[in-house]
Amino acid sequence: MKMSILLLSIHFFAQLESDHAAKENYLKEAVSLAPAKWQYISDLTRYYLANNENIKALETIAPFYRNSPEQYQIGLLYTRALINNKKYVAAENILSDIIVLPAEGYRDGHKLYRQTKLMLAAEELLKNNLAEAQQNR
């Protein structure tokens, strides 16, 4: 009980914090206190993505995804981190393994799939490989 109150307090202060370094530290503290809680990993990863710290985002989410591939929320966030790091083939592979049931207008999985395919096609066009580009559309 005390740990959950502490974690909620840390999470609350992280959301209120305007200083980026302090906010990052609060989020890291929450992750260190509850490394098995996907919500804290997700918050820290989203923080990094929002601040264009894409490598840190990928380094944060990748180990958790490897240990918990059944968490589709983490899978989609991992995919977003891969896309932001221009790892489109890896993102496509992850998306092919994730099963996301659409819920009340939630279309993030579809958007990530489309973005991944378009970026793969764009890479092939830059290589003048029209056949591969058409295959990825």
C-alpha cells in the first residue's frame, strides 16, 4: 500500500513538473521502484518521444517489450520508438505479431502500420526500386 501511494505521488509530481530534467528524474524513479509496471515504462518512453529523444525511448521500451510481448500497448509504443529511429523493417515485424482489437475508435495500430509501410516504400523509392516500393504500399 505504501509503495503504491509513493509511486502515485511520484507519477503525480512528474506530470506537474515543468523542468525537463526533474520530470525525467521523477519518471525514472517511478520505473526504478516498479520496473514490472508497464504504465511507468510507457510514461517514460512517451516522455522521451515527446522530447525527440528517440534513442532513449527505444532503449527504455525495448527490454520491457522483449520480456512482455503480450502487452499490445507496449508493442505499439515499441513500434512507435522503432519508427522514430528509422527502423522500419523491425517495426513491420513487430506489427505483424501484435493483435490489437479495435476499441471505440482506437486506430493507433492501423496508423502505425500505414506509417511503417509508407516509410518502407519511401526508402525503396529513394533506392530507385519501384517494384519493392509498390509491394510496401
